[in-house]
Amino acid sequence: MILIPLVIAVLFLLPPLIFVLITLVVCMLAAWEWGQLAGFTSRPQRIWLAIMCGFLLALMMLSVPTYSRAVDLPLMGCSLWLSLAWWLAALLLVLFYPQSAAVWRHSRSLRLLFGLLTIVPFFWGMLALRQCGYVENHFTGAWWLLYVMLLVWGVDSGAYMFGKLFGKHKLAPKVSPGKTWEGLIGGLMTSALIAWLFGHYAPLNIVPVTLLVCSVIAALASVLGDLVESMFKREAGIKDSGRLIPGHGGILDRIDSLTAAVPVFACMMLLVF
């Protein structure tokens, strides 16, 4: 009730530059929390990790014109394609867990790389969608981002409700014992309803079949993003990624689904289609 109005205000009321800076801060906080998942337990190490992540993103951001179809830039396009490859690889890590953990369990470098592959494309996906159609209509990109967020929130909420009511068959018991196949189906049904309503009533200029395909893939990616963070938290022996949001855990606990859904949706809509 508190966060959703704030998110909508950030999307529609703030100029792109301020939006980018807020996204940058969110990514730095996510990097701070990922440090714990990567095995950096001391506070100074994690602070430096957050600072270096912010510095890297800021340097990359300077190469992007203020208002442009930014996805045409090689840096952004490559980041989105790389995200698609990373989440396909992450799917294999989840499917073969805990055997797959033998590859990266004792390697800080690999876990740090996985964090960069999660956070950096998420940053670019947010920028790509926010700048989509900006020249013609300043709010087009805001609508697209709101759509993806509603889609992810719908999957999460639907999966929770259907899982509580009907859940019997575990989805990934070795990674996240609470998730069920019934919950996944319920989450996808909820996101499909949101996609249908949004497609009818929101000003989105896109072929319905394209929207459906992109939405289904993004919804599945959001579930994968949640499972991947759960896998890394399980290996790190922690329940929440942080305590920045009272009652919700850390930043990563709130955006884990979005870190997968946003860049994958942006890649599918802006590059594949």
C-alpha cells in the first residue's frame, strides 16, 4: 500500500534523469545485498561492491543520449541479449540444484559475476522500457514499465493465493519448498488476466499476439528470478537478502522477480519482435 503509489509516482511524475538516478540507487542497494550472497560478509567489502557497481553503471549511462531509442545502442542491446542468455543458464542451475552448486559454491568470482549478470541488465532494461517511444509520448515507457510490474506482482500474488489454497505438488523443493505447480499455474492465470485488461484499456500500441508471447515469457522469467535468488540465499544460509524494507526483507527480496522479467521483456519486445 505504501510502495506501489511511490513506484507509480516515480514512473509518471519524475523526469527521466531522476528516474535513472533512482534506478541506479536501487541497483547499488541490490549490489550491497548481493555481496552477502557472493560471500563478502564484511561491511566495508559490501560498501565498496555497491560503490563499484554504481560507478560502473554511471560510466555506462554516460554513453546513452538523454532521449533516444536507447535499445539501438550496442551497449544496451548487448546487455539485454546477455540477460536472455544468463537467465537460460540460470534455469539450468535451478533445475540441477544442488549438483550445479558444486561449480560455483566455493567461487566468489563466479557468484559476483552472476550478480553483475542480474543487476546490470536489469538497469538497462529499466532504461530501455522507460525511454521507449519517449519522443512521441513522454508516458509510453512509463506505461510499459507499469505493465511489466503489474504482470510480476500478479504472478507473485496469484501464485501465493493459489498455492495456499490448492498447492500440493512442489515446484522446486530443493530450492524453495514453499512454491508449488498449482501456485505457478494460478500466477500465470492472474498475469494473463492483467495482460488482457491492460491490453484493452491501457494505451499500448502493440499486436496482441506479440504482447501475449512477451508477457508469458516475462511471467515465467519472474518466477525464475525468484527461484534463483532463493537458491543463492539457501547457499548463503540466510532467509532475507537484507532488512532495508520493514516486513519485506531487502531490496533483492522485492525486485528478484523484476531483475529477470524486466530485461527479458525488454529484449523480447524491443529486439526479438
